[in-house]
Amino acid sequence: MSDKYNTAAPDGLTPDMFEKLPKSDKTDSGEGRKSLTAWQDIWMRLVSNKLAMTGFWIIVVMAVCAIAIPILSPNDHSTNYLDNTNAAPSAAHWFGTDDLGRDMLERTWKGAQVSLFVGVVAALIDLVIGIIYGGIMGYFGGKVDEVMNRFSEILAAIPYLLVVILLLVVMEPSITTIIIAMSITGWINMAWIVRGQIMQLKNQEYALASKSLGAGAFRIIFRHLIPNAMGPILVTLTLTIPNAIFTEAFLSFLGLGVQSPVASWGTMIDEGVSAIDLFPWRLLFPAFFLSLTIFAFNVLGDGLRDAFDPKLKK
């Protein structure tokens, strides 16, 4: 028989050397390994960064206290007890009382509810508007990007606090009004961040492949591009929240925000400033927890920025 029909193995090779390995014997090349989703990758990066986790757990503890303490406290944050005004911190009132005899512990954490709610909701509105607006600018480019970018630049040229204060003067001050006022121009920075990320990612192979397969623009933006840009987006979000919390406190301090008897860190600080010489606890507690919350969000944001871009570490 001709040699070309000879199926014998060459010298040194045996048939058992070509048998498939069992699944348990696969190498660490990554074959068969389940890939991480975008959110799993974000969580892994968060957990691996000690700075980010420090801020994260402080925020978690603050949120739990804001929810639990007003429920568990035997005192009422809005009822006046004129026979127990300006009482110093004690076992009955851990944070003391104010000039109307209201429990400062419960009012402090009621104020935390207002501040965290305003900060998170305003930031989420900025996130949604910014992703949609910035995604459209960055993906379509050209005239669309030019017109939309010019509009956002015009809005950005108007002082942020001026817009907020004018709207609160015209409208009745409330939590809803504050959120609306902060959201009018607050989304612009998020939109610019998203625009820049989309412009970098839209020419990547996976985006071009999806487009060649007939996927529409919005599917490509929200299915493929935005998930891959979540790092900078989350960093911007976590740094937007403390800015919104501070703005609410500042407006309430000026009397343009939350109105009494609703508790707010800003209104409590305003009331505490006038009594700092005789009753310093009235200023100490709301000011401390406001500062701690802003610090925690900034730490979380800086930690996330380091996790997603190690080159930014100092």
C-alpha cells in the first residue's frame, strides 16, 4: 500500500497523546471561565480598593441610622416640649434638645433622611439626563453634537447657584422644588463626561460589529457603549451626590430650602449658629454628620477613580 495511505503514527507519538482532557484538567487559559458582567466588574474593583470601601461603609452606616433611629427613638422630632428646652446631651436625649425642646437625636437623623434623599434623587436625575443627552452627542457627532454641545455650554455659563436660588424665590420652597432647581443645569457635567466616553468607545470593534449586524443607534449606545463607560460615570455620580447634599444644606441655611418644622441639616445648622456660645451641641451634631457624609462620598468617588484608573493614584 502506498505511503500516503499509511495512518501509522510517527515515531514517538501514540494515539493516547491526542485524547481530550477531562473538564477538570483544563488549563488556566480562561477556557470555560464565566466572564464578568459590567456590574460584577465594578463590584470587584470597588471591593479591591480600601479607600472606596471605607467611604462605602460609612455611607451604608449613615443610611441605616437615618432609617432606623427615627423609627426606634421614643421621642418625636417635631413636637415642642417647652419645659425641656436646650437640654444638654443626656441618657434621655443623647444629642440634647433645641430651643423648642425637640429631641436633637431624632431631628439630626430626620435631617439625614432629607439630605440623603435630595442628594441621591438629584444625582440620579442628573445621571439619567446626562446619559441620554451625552450619549446622543457623542455617538452621532457632527452637527448634532455641535448644536447640542453649544446649548449645554450656554446653560453651563449661567451660575448654578443663581439658577437654583432664583427658582426657589419664584416657587414655594420644598424638597421637590430644590430637586427640580438643582437638576435644571446639574446634568451638564455628567453629559460631557458621557459624551467624551462615547466618542472614545464608538469606534471600538464590538460597537462597529454590532452596527454592521443592524443594531440601531440607541441599542448600541445603551447596550454596548454605556456599560463600558460606567467607571467614569459612577465616579462622577458619587461626586455629584455630596455636591447636591451641600447645596440643599446651604439653601436651607439661607432659609430658601426645607422649612420648619421639617428637619434638615441646613436648618439645624442655621438654628445652631445663633446658639453656639451657650448650647454648642445644637450646631455640633448636624454639622459633624453633614461633614462626615460629604467626606464619605468624596472618599468613595476618589477610591472608585483610583480603582478604574490606577494612573490617577498619587
